[in-house]
Amino acid sequence: MNGDRGLRAHAPDLALAVAVGALLAIGGAIIPSQVVGTSDLLGYAATVVGALGLAVCRRAPVAALAVTSVGMLAYLLQWGATTSAAFPVLITVFFAVQAGHRVPAIVTSAIFLGGSLAIALSSTTAPGTAPPVLRDIADRTGLLLGWFVAANVAGVVTRHRQAYLQQVEQRAIEAERTREETALRRAGEERLRIARELHDSLTHSISIIKVQSGVAVHLARKRGEEVPDALVAIQEASGEAMRELRATLEVLRVPGDETAGGGVNRLAELAERARSTGVPTDLEISGAPRPLPPDVDRAVYRIVQESLTNITRHAGPATACIRVRYTPDDLVVQVDDDGQAKPGTAPAPGFGLTGMRERVDALGGRLRAEPRAEGGFSVRAEIPLPLPQQTGAQPDSIQQNDIQQNGTRLDGPRRNGTRLNGTRPQAPVGEGTA
């Protein structure tokens, strides 16, 4: 594969060498040899040598200068002074100057000009040839001198232009990097501002709820009264809300730390919490569990959490079923209830479903949230998963003590001798989104 790419990269130089070599060979074939008693094989050999230099004029410009100039001087010795022999040398001079080898290019230009002039003058004394006019030799030499000056100047201009373009590109990269750094800094400042606002506005209120509910539970027990389940649920929910708020604040204050908060390993806690509010909830795990990326793990937790919150608030007397299924390509999360929602009715307005959809879309997945044909509401998320070897270290995504896999339901734990799974809520509520 690398060999093919290298061949394609050098194909233009090879094509140039073949084309120029063919033209020089054809031109030499129609010119009588200037060296008496020799064949044209020397001229063809010189053509091949000069063409070989062109084949490496970009990769090894100095070596190409030497090889091409020697080959073309031999070409002139065999077939006499001709301006066409200068073209390969001009090409190598241009690429050498462009690559920064200005001195070798100037020296090669001077050597070739002097050699071609000497060969032209020596041909005036060769027996059997007509002496050329000195004016023609001077004109040819002047023409070659102009060509070599132009080749050197063109190489310098091209080199400077490339350097300028590189500087422009580098400045553009630096400007883009600066914009990204500025955006990241502003995003970090905004995250800190949001964290401060959340801390100042919510922490105090949740702390009061937690303390007051705890005091109420303590006083009820101290008096020997039965503690209402709703009061215990408020105490537990406020404590969990405080823990999640702290986890959210940690994420906001430490960008990139997406492992804070819940994951698949805490779905059993969500199911138990829903049962404690009077919603019989089953949890099923199927497929072959494997390590989940932190953002996927957290998204699954939030989807289930929001779905159960909606069921508790809106579904009325209902049961809930949480299904998590691992497939080779994705993770399917589905939360169904048999509440009051009917086909064709739109969910109540709110940000719950919007937030779930945004999470799933950010992970490249799909979310469907709609009433079920048999009644109730269904939320289904399909989140693509990387290959097993692409995930990080094994997270505590599944707690084997809490969940039985391969489609087996997780029965609710017992509380005061009564299994919570299967109880019905006593207070009706409506269905929609948070």
C-alpha cells in the first residue's frame, strides 16, 4: 500500500523524465554525429543519464543537478551544440533553487554554459565540418544565459511564494487555535457561573427539605408514631437529589469528568425508588453486558430516571418496566408503563423528553417516545456502542448482586416484610414529560 502511494507521488517526475528523454532521443537521431568514428549509442546513453536525473529532481535536487548536467554535456559532445540539451538542466536548476540549493544551481548553470560554449567552439576545428559563424555561437550562448537566469529567478520566486503561503496557513492555524482557546475559556467561565448559580439557588433549598424531613421522621419515631412512607420517600429523595446536585456541580467545575453521577450500575436504585413512591417497577437486563463509555453510561441513567419521574408524576395508577438490552452494535433502553396515556395524545409540554432526545442525538442514537397502542407510554432509546476493545476500563456498569441478566426480572427488595414489586400507587397522577 505504501509502495503504491509512493509510486503515485513520483509519477509526474517519471512521466517528465520519459517525455523529455524521448524528445531528446528523437532530436539526436536526426542530427549527424559530431564525433567522427563513433556511433549514436553514446548519445542515447547520455540521454538516458540525463532523463534519470529528471526522475529524482524533486526528491534529490542536488544529485539530479549533477547527473543531468553530466548527461547533457555528453549529449552535446556526441551530437553537437544544441539548445534542446539545456531543457533538462533548466528543469533541475529550477527545482534545486526551489528546494533552497541556490549555490549548487548557480554553479551547475555556469558549468553547463561554459561546457556548451567550449563544445560549440571546438566544433569549428573538427575535420569534415563547416565552421559555424561566431555570431550564431554568441547568440546561442546569450539565449542559454537568459534561460538559466530565468530558471534561477523562477525558483527563487516560487520558493518565496511557498514560504509566504506556509506563513499564511500557519497564521490561520494559530488564529483558529486562538479562537478555540477563547471559546473553551468562555465555556469554562460559563460552566463555573452555572455551577455557582445552581449551588446558590438549589443547595440551600434541598438542604432545608432534607433537614426538615429528617427532623419529622425523627420526631415521629421518638413519639412512637408510624412514619408515613411519603415522608421517608421525601427524606430519601432529597438526599439523592443532593448527591446528584454535587455530582453535577463536579462535572461543571471539572470539564471532561463525565463519570460523576449515575450509570447502569445504579438502575436498581432508580427502580427501588420508584417502588417506594408506589409504582411497581421491574428491571430487566438482557444480552452480554460490557464496559460502557462514560457518556453512554450516564445517558442511560438519565433516560431511565426521567422516564420514571414522568411515570410517577403523570401516568396515574401504573406499573413500569425498564428493559436494557445489549446487542453487538448498540444498547437499547426501553421504559414502558400501562398508565393513562392513549394513542394519538401528545405528551404534556416540558423539557424532559427534549433533554433525553438531545442526549441520545449527541451520542448518534435514536429516541422514540410515544403512547403505546395498548395504553400507557413508552420511551425507547437506541444508542450505538463502540467495539469492545475500543472502550476503556471495565466500569461498574452492572452489579451482579442486584441484577440477574439474560432477560430475568429483578424483583423488588422487601421492606417491612412486604415485597415492594407489585404494589399499586394510591394517588392518581397524569402523564407527560417533566
